[in-house]
Amino acid sequence: MKCIRYAGRKFILENTRELALDALMEILERGSYSHLVIRELLDKYNYKDGREKAFIKRMVEGTLERLIEIDYILGQFSKTPVSKMKPFIKNLLRMSVYQLMFMDSIPDRAVCNEAVKLAGKRGFGGLSGFVNGVLRSIARKKEQIVYPDKEKEEGYYFSVKYSMPQWLVDKWFLAYGREKTICMLEGLLKERPVTVRIREGAGKKEKEDWLIALKDKGIEAKEHPYLPYAFQLQNTEGVWNLPGYANGMFAVQDVSSMLVGEAAGLKSDKVGSQLDGQMEELLVLDVCAFPGGKAMHIAEKLTGRGRVIARDISERKALLMNDNIERMGYKNLEIQVFDACCLDEKLVEQADVVIADLPCSGLGVVGKKRDIKYRINQEVICQLEEMQRRILDVVWQYVKPGGILIYSTCTVNPGENEKMVEWFTSAHPFEKKSLSPYLPKALMEEGAEGMLQLFPGIHETDGFFLARLERV
């Protein structure tokens, strides 16, 4: 039997279902991060047919995305509680229920039969009758599943319906209201295209040729409504295979992240770079830069008239960022390994702009990294808020008087966002400055007070927060 080693563990190669199940075991039982497991899995099997890769990806991501609802359904049809099941059987059933409930193109009979075969093949033949009975019962009665009472148990109902932990549903209801929370929950379950930023200096002909090359590959590309250099790509299976990737035509980056580069106030023209009209050599410092999209975007905007220092605490992350910088060809961007909690005396009051995109709960990108919602809890959020305060207590000192600090997170949580900015401006010599002059027309009004909270399902971006703060 042919085997491969993945993340130090054996994955037995027989069919796509088996591969998807092993990935789920790696994520749910061993704690590996879903986006890393899926990325490495697809990298290893890049030679596989595109439909096979898409099937594996959808089964893994879909099962994670709907996990709370799937476990709720299993609880109605299995005499053995999900928590008491053997890990292999539990995840085999979860993956199979996802197929039964959310993949109409697969016959129910095939789902049940393949699950039974897989149980026997992996040494669980004694439980094949249990697997078969549970799945066939769900297949017969899927229209009769009873969900929590929406009127009596509203939080629990929305938790199951949208597979979001109830404590988080309740938290969002309190912070943002029922209507906005439901929009977010729906938005996080929608399929998202890959968003890329093309080189702003790309000529019209080069851009047209790139779009034609994508179309020839069956990739649908649509210009994003917020920024003219942002495109949404459909039908992609691995961006590294796309036309223009190898020669640095584009970088993968969400529009919310691109807005940080806009909010910094950097303008480029034939003469050079300006920070709100100042003509001088500029220094931009990104203190927690990985994966490097914001730093690269800003380096491009500086067009050689200034430089960017991008830092992160991890040597591995620094190496990954360097790979992207070399591919994109940026000469004015330097990667450094440095702990943002430590003060670098050499850079005190040296930076025109500091980018502080700090470690956060990541609740705005749950739609892309599905396992985040099962890892995060209120205790972890409190620890992250404390870390954000520690870092901000240090990095504000790098900003020149009159310079700008952009604070941002990829989360939807007032404690890490609006409340953090209020704490920061009350404790440090900074004040909020309107974002409106730097934002797309559709967002100008929302950024007038110097802060912008983007919501999945409401804005055409990830959930994201940014604030423009000036040192006074």
C-alpha cells in the first residue's frame, strides 16, 4: 500500500475521501491549522485532476464550516454521543453527514457505501454496521430533522443553524445587534473568491493580456468594486499555477488589507512619493508584518522614494515573506526578525508611518480559516487584548511627531478594535484622524471618525478593522 508522510504523520493514499478524512483527523484530533493542512495537501497532490482537488478541499472545509450543525444532527440519530465516539468513526461520520446534507451531486447510497468501506479498510469493520445504520437513517429522514426552537432558544438556534459557537453568537448580538449579526453569520458561510492585488504599475496592455490568460485557464476574474487594482478570482485551485504568479504580476491579498496601504496616505506619481504632500525620503515600519501583503503594497506605493522595514518574531515567517518579495521584485523592502514587544532604540521617532496589524482573534476571517471559531474563547481573547496593549505601548514610540500609526486587526470584536483605540488614544499622544480621504467612495462615510469596522456579509471584504492615528 502506497503511503506518504504529511506533517510527521502517515496519510494513506487510496481515494479522495480517505485523503479528506485524514486531513480532518490532522486538524480536529491533532490540532493542526486547517489552512496549512489543506495548502500542503493540495501542494503535494498538485498533479491530481482539478475536480479531485476541489472535492477534497470542499469536503474538508465544508465539514469544518458546518461542524456544530453536523454534530447536532448526529446527536439525533446516534445512540452513542458524538463525544464518546472513536475519533476515526466520529470524523468519518461528520464528513459523510456533510456530503448527505450539503453536497447534492453525490447520491446518498454512494456516501453510505463509501463510509462503510472506509471503516472496514481502516480496521473498524466491527463498527461498519453502526456507521451504515446512522448514515442511512439520516439519509431517509433528513427532511425531518428537528432544530432548536428559534423563539425560545434564539442563541442556540443561530449557533446550530450557522455552526457558530453560542457564546460568540451571544457576544455579537450584544455588540452589534440581531440584524447585523445574522448578516455576518450568513456572510461567513458564503463561498468566497480569491482576491488578488495586481501591480499598480501594470500597463493597460499587460493587464488585458493577464485577464485573457486567466480566461483561457477557465478562471473568472472580476474587478473589485472598492479598488481598481483588486480582482476577485473564481474557479482557482492553487494560485501558484495561475498566469502571472511566477513573474510577480499579482499578490494574494484581501481588499480589507489593501485599505491599510491606502489609509497610510502614501501617494505615488512620476515625481516620487508623498505622505500627505511631504516630499522626502520616507520610512514605513510594519511591526507584525507576516504574511507581508501590507508591507509589499506600501513598498510599491513608495516607488523607490522611501523604504519599508517589515518585522516579525518568527524566522520561518521572515523566510516566507522573503520568497514573496523576491517574486514581486521589491527592492525597497527589508525583512527583519524582531519581537514587537521589545523597544528598538535606534528607531525611536524615525518612522513616518507605523503599521500595527497586531495578533488578534481572527474572527473576521472565519470564512477562510474555519477552525478559528472552535479554537477561540473569551479567555484567549482577553490574552490577545493584553498582548495588543503591550505591543502598542512599545511601537508608538517609533512614530515621528506628526507621523501616522495605522492600527488594524482581522477581527470583529469591540474589545480588540474600537475599545482598544479609545484606550490607546487616552494613554498616548495620538488622536484619531478621518479615514474618509483615503477610502473608496462606498466606505468614506463610515471612516469619517478615524475608524472603520468591516463586516463579512455586509462589506465585500473579510471582517476587518483599521484606525488612522496621528502623533500630536
